[in-house]
Amino acid sequence: MPGLLGKKIGMTSVFSADGKNLPCTVIEVGPCVVTQVKTLENDGYEAIQVGFQDKKEKHTSGPEKGHFKKAGVTPKRHLAEFKGFEGSFNLGDTLTVDIFEGEVYVDVVGTSKGKGFQGVVKRHGFKGVGEATLGQSDRQRHPGSIGAASYPAKVFKGMRMGGHMGAERVTVQNLEIIKVIPEHNLLLIKGSVPGCKGSIVIIEK
């Protein structure tokens, strides 16, 4: 699906036409530049690679410098590919938030907030053990038994246990566009999107 890269600015609220107060997320979308045009003949599929946010030359590797030089653009910090763009694009073309004019819903892909090591109650929604059963006696938030002792004498892969929570790729679908502000490259989306302030997100039609 066609889309662009953006940066999450934060959350606010706006009033709708019928007077309702709507919570919304403000995203700075683009401007993104075309850094590569993939074709069926050369790459086996058709896609547009876009770059977002400039970065310094000293922080750019040699292969990356050659890639951006071929496209005729300055080095970019973030790259992403999108399929399904209508029309033809050339290297160096600029894409702005205008592509979302007239759209009603979008999908947003981001990285969720990291929460460190968490137990099963917070991580998986376990209720905890109120009574001294299920293989434990003195820890209310312990997961309890995680397998049999004799057979199969192992813990099955995928067992829900404590561990690292958050910092995962999350996609939220069908979020409503409240307003497009092209003069400031801003997109107002109803509700919340994954990630913290300043994080990079992908917005797809």
C-alpha cells in the first residue's frame, strides 16, 4: 500500500463539527524523497523507496553514500518501501502529506514503548494465584505450574512467562484521519498510535 514515513509529535484534542471533543495524535508526515525506484525487470517487483530526515555525511557509510548520490539526494536517516503508488516517480521526487488528502482511514505502524522485564500479570494478564495451589505457595503474582515433572520433562516452547515487554513492531489499522495540514506537514489521526513522542512511524493508505 502507498504511504509515507513520519514522526510522532504527541497527542491533543480537537472539536468535531457536532461539538464532540476528539482525542487525536499529531504526526509530522514527510516530506519524503524518492531514493530508489524498483521495477519488475530489475528487482522482480515494483516499489518506491523513500527517505525521511537528513543525517550527516560522517554518520553515513560508504555504500549508503553511493546509494544516495545515485538518487541525487542528501543522506537520509530512515528508509522504507511502499507498493501500489499510482503514476510514475523519478529519483529525487518529493512526496508530502498531500497524498492523504481525501483519504478517510489509514494504517499506522510503529514501535511500542519498551517496558523492560515484566511478570506474567502485567505482560500476559494473568490474575495471579489467590490460594496456595498450582505449584506455588507464597507468591501471589507467580505464574504457577509451567509443566509436568515426569513427562515430557520439559517446558513447551511458547509458554507464557515473564520477560521483555514492549519495544515491538505494532500495526494499528483503520485509524480515522481528522485533518490534513499540508502547510506544516501535519496529519491529525483520531486516537492513539504506537510509540513515544519523537518516534518514527509508517502511515499507509
